[in-house]
Amino acid sequence: MTKKKHRKPSHNKISNLTNTILSILKKDRNQTFNYKQIATKLNVNDSSSRNQIIKTLAKLKVAGDIEEVDRGKFKVIVTTEYHTGILDLGAKGNGYIICDDFEDDIFIASNNINKALNGDEVEFHAYKRRHRGKQEGEITNIIKRAKTEYVGTIQIHDKKNFAFVVPDSPKMYKDIFVPINKINKAEDGDKVLVSLEDWPDRADSPNGSVIKVLGKPGEHSTEIHSILAEYGLPLEFPHEVEKFSNNLDISITKEEIAKRRDMRKDLTFTIDPKDAKDFDDALSFTALDNGLYEIGIHIADVSHYVQPGTVLDDEAYERATSIYLVDRVVPMLPERLSNGACSLRPHEEKYTFSAVFQMNDKCEIKNEWFGRTVTYSDARFAYEEAQAVIESNTNEIPEEVSLTGKAYKTDQAIADAILKMDELAKKMRSQRMREGAISFDKVEVKFKLDKEANPVGIHFKTSKDANKLIEEFMLLANRKVSEFVGKQNPKKTFVYRVHDEPKQDKLAQLQTVVARFGHKLNLNDKGNVASSLNKLLKDVVGKKEQNLVDTLTIRTMSKAEYTTHNIGHYGLAFDYYSHFTSPIRRYPDVMAHRLLQQYLDGEKSANDAIYDEKCKHSSNMEYLATKAERDSIKYMQIRYMQDHEEEEFLGVISGVTDWGIYIEIVSNKCEGMVSVRDMKDDHYQFDQDQYAMVGKKTDTTYQLGEEVIVKVKNADLVKKHLDFYMVGKPEAE
């Protein structure tokens, strides 16, 4: 008979057992644990390990770190004050926690992250010691994961029994372990979307499973889909949503017209980008006999079609916004609505929600009306066409503008309307500036793409009079709708777009930077900050530092957001402001339409808590969409620069860190980095006070805002890195 072999008990000492047990008990400090439960958490079951756990529990009890609540059941003794906040991780593994309990962010070293990930809501305690002036802390518990899905490249092990996904995000500091039976037919090197499933206490990496294969890295469709997947944003509509949309009755009926103000005979037109497909706003103009001008701001009545409780509304709410990537739009609504029923196309009758104002030549509002309408668009202008009318100052209408041909809607009438509204818009803008609004006219980068979505050119979009005409009347409608609801008594719940004042420390940092270019800010008088910022933005126009200063000034501003609690809009200098004018692409506008109609019908106030939660969701989705849009621009810039690797470019230093210098190319606004490791002519060190990289031997200085010549080293589509070589400084003229 074969003698049965017994495995010898392990006598390996469990490393760092005291801290590990304390960590387990602290994580669930309201729970009790016995030695068996802790052994299970540690994934050990041999007698030696169990004995080590029992002895360690006894020592911790004697030391007063834990208490024995019941026989063999232990609980941590809490002597520390705990706080909650949001973790903001850096690329190097350290991070900061943003917490309302502290004025400054709390520094968290990488060894105190304790498996928290970027954006997680975490529990932590703060130490008395400080790191670079910031209080330091340790994360003790993860309350809520910010995300559970990550985009990355899969690496299948040679023996093919497991794989790792290497995340694209530099803020995800661990690769994700995937068992071979959960790779979902992915091939080695594929770009995939992986779901985080769990992270065992003693495991170095989290476990996950591949939920979608996105394609081969570097391919255009793969990279665009990866950007959307990284932020959990949708690409296509579910079948049931498309089906619901296709079955909607979108006809214009006599019964519905009878419920609305009929404004089809009013001279009405749209002004939009040349390549726009959805037109959510139109303007109407009538010169009244009493010397006033009746101007209608007509907005697509999306809420007529998108009804609460439907799959269409649920999907629109989840998306909350359209996403504008470099090569496509991911719409909030299916195309049948966004480009069809809700789009105010020329020579078509449409249901609209309108704000109609009667004003004089001084832009004083003498009468206002809000409600549902039916309108007819007589003409569609591109911004360039409307601009041509404004600049010519005549009744000349570009030939490509299609008019209805009705006798009373002549070229002269439309030209007169545009010219008068331009005149009024300029007066309204001047008034806003006098009242403290800040004028941000940042240059927008646009790519010219060929049929295969390859970037073949770059141009800059600037705001001209035609753009500002539309902007002013949209601002008027947004402000007046918000004011109408906000001033009602008793108070009514509404969706506001608010913008807080900038923090003084950020303004002081901006002051330090712009002073290097010879500019000054007046921060002594709070009332003059806005006019001082406007002067700065005006002074830098056309100068090498313009884009840098524009960007830094925007970064000093607080983040605008949606809320039911109105605090006004600092940047626009409005006491009341909402988003009302773009319901095709923004869900908060749909909510504003519904609430306004509810109050026009004399109904009671909506539930504040429900709408505030919807506001938070909308703000969050707007943030994710903005990040995706920026990533798509960065991706396209890198693709563009791949064809220019041997060229030298004039750039401006846009950032300096201890690992390198960031440079923005003047001619195309592409930003890349020169690594300090590649600067071989000297040993360079980062000087934080000067915002500069300084050579130790030669004292050569590369300072924020300075012009330099660079050459492309590497344009990596997969890692989305654009790396430069430093050629030097341009010769003085």
C-alpha cells in the first residue's frame, strides 16, 4: 500500500502582519473579526499562518490597538478623526485629497494610497506632519470607486493561462490581471475595455475581465472609440431607443398649433457654423410701429418629443450632453430628432419654445413673453455669410443663402434685420463688459480632415461680429428665463448655470506669471478684478504669449456647473443665469424648458432634491465630455505631427516641471514635451520660483512664456505623447 504523503506545514513568516491586520480592522472598523475571517482575508489556511494571526491579535489587544468585543472577536479601537474626500492622483503614484474639511488639499504618498484609484471617494485621516507645505494623510477606506472600466492594451502571457491589461491612463498605476477565460477573444496587443472586478487584500494587482475588444492600437477608429470608452461615454444608441424615436409622430398638426403662439409670419432665420447639421436656435425680427423692436429667440421644443418616463428621455438624461470629437459628433438625441424634427431647418415649420422681447434702441426691455410657439425659418446663414452682410453694411445677401422668395421677406428686410440686431448686440455686449463680465475669446483649433479622417490642415476659429450677435441674444434669453423663474414668489426650483468667483491664490499665481511678460493685474480692489482681467486679455491679443495667458486666465476661474441653488454667474456678471437655448445637445436645457412650462401653467414648484441630483449628473457628464473632446484634439494633433517629424518649429514654453519643458507650437497650437533627459548640453534643474529650467554649468535658462525652436522626436499615437528635441532659442532680430 502506498504511503499517503502529507504536505509539511508552512513555517514562513507572514510579512508586515501587524499593519495588515490593523488595516483590515480599520477598513471595516464597525465590524468584528475572528482569526479565521482574517486568515480568509489574507488567503492563508495553514496552521503556522493561523498561529501567527492569533499571536498578533493578542499583542495588538495588549497594546490597546484593538479590543476583544466577544470571545475571539476583535474590533479596532478608533482614536483617529476620519474625513472623506476625492482622490486626485498624479502620474507618479502620489496624490492629493480634495476635502471640504480642510482649506488645502491633503497630500497622500504612494505607500498610503491603499488601493484607492484616481477620482475615488475615500475615507482618510490626516497627520500632523506636512509635505511641501501640504498636510499629509493616509487613506483608510474606499467609499465609492469613481470608475470600474479602463481602456488599455492586453498582454497575454506566453503560457496563455493569464493576461495583463496595461491601462492607457497614466493615473492608473497598476496593470489589471485577467484570467485566460475572461479575455473575451482578445488577441495579444489588442486595445481593450476591461472591467475591474475585485482587488484581493494580498494581491498586487486588481482582477478584471475584458468586456470589449476595441481594435489594434494606432488605428483611427480604435483610438477614437478608446477615448469614448475611457470616460464611459456611449458610441451608439440602444436599439430600443432608436425604435422609439423612429415611431414618434413628428408631424406639425393643426391641433398642436392651436395650443401655441403662431409666429410663422415673423421674419425668422438661423445663423450657425457652415458644417452644422442641427439648428437649435433661430432669431425673428419685427420693427414695431411704436419704435420698438420685437426680437424672438426661438429654441427647438425638444421637450415636446422627449417625454419623462420614456426610454428616449432616460437615454438623453444618461448622456446629458452631445460630445464633439474632432471627426464626429456623438449626439444626445437620435438623428431623427437632432437633425430632423428638432432642427430648425430653412423653409420648414417647427415647434419651438420662445423668449420674445420688445426693446428700444438703448436695449432696454419694455416687454417680455415666454412660451411655446410654432415658427418658420425663412433663411439659413453660415456665420461667414452673416459676417459678410455685417461687414458690407448693405442689403447684399450672399447668393448661396436660400430665401423663401415671399414678397415681404426680401433681401432688404433680412439684411436690415441682421444689421439692426448686430447694432443692438454690440450695445448689450458693451453693457455686460461695463457690469463686470469677462471677455474670453480664446482661439479654437480646428482640423481639416480628408475622407479617411487624416488631418491635412489646421486652422483657427475666431469669434467675429456674427458669432457675437448670436451669443448676445442667446445670453439674453438664458438670463431672462432664469430671472423670470428666479424672482417668483414663493420660490421655485430651477436649473441654474452658476459660476463662482475666482480664488485669490489662483489670481496671485496668474499675477506672478503675467508679470514676466510685463503685464499687471489689479487685485487690491475686488470690484476691479474683472476689468483688470479684461485689460490683460485685450493687451495680449496678437502677442506670442496670448494663448498661454488666455489658457492660464481660464484656469484661474472657478468651474461653471449646474445646480438648483443660485449664486449667480461671475464670468458673465449675471445675478441669474440658466441654459435654455440648446436642448438638442444639453439635457439641462430640456429640464429648464419643462420647469418653465410647468410654472407658466401655474403648477407648484418641482422637487428640489431630485433636480439637484440631476444637475450634479449633468455637470459630471459635461466634465467627462470635455475631457474626451480634449483628448480627441490631442490625438489628432499627434497624428498631424507624425508627418512633420523632420521639421523645426517655433514654439512657446507653456509649462515647466522637474521632468521636462512643455512647448506649444505657435503655428498650429500642438503641445509636446522636451524631456530633461534629452537636454544633453548641460545638467538642467527645475527652478520653481522662476518657472524655469536652469543649466547648472552655463546658467542657460528656459522660462515659461519664452520662445524656443523645437523638432519632433516622437509622435506616439498609442501613448498619446508628443515629444520634442530642444533645438535652441530663435536668433534675436
